[in-house]
Amino acid sequence: MAKIDPVQYVREVRQEVSRVTWPSRKETLITTGLVLALSALAAVFFLVVDQIIAFAMRWLFGVGA
């Protein structure tokens, strides 16, 4: 079984974190805006599809409010 060395672990973690390419503030804001816009678009799409299905069920079966 491998021996656990906390100091070595922390050293390796710091080394890996230094290799990470962090996005700029502008890139983060752009991707955040894109995620919010696409989420809103998906919500509207599913709302419309749900309303169409509800209308079809009311028309077909005559039930529902």
C-alpha cells in the first residue's frame, strides 16, 4: 500500500493549479450571458410546447382546465 504524504499532496496540487488556464473576466461574462440566454430560450420553448400539448389534449379528450 502506498504511503500518504500530505506535504507531497499539497505540493502536487499547487503544481497542478498553476497549470490551469483561467478564463478572463470578459470570457466569463460572455459565457454566463450565453448560458442565461439559452436557458431562457429553452424555458420559452418548453412553455410553448407544453401549451400546445395541453390544447391538443383538451381538444381531443375534452378534459382539463
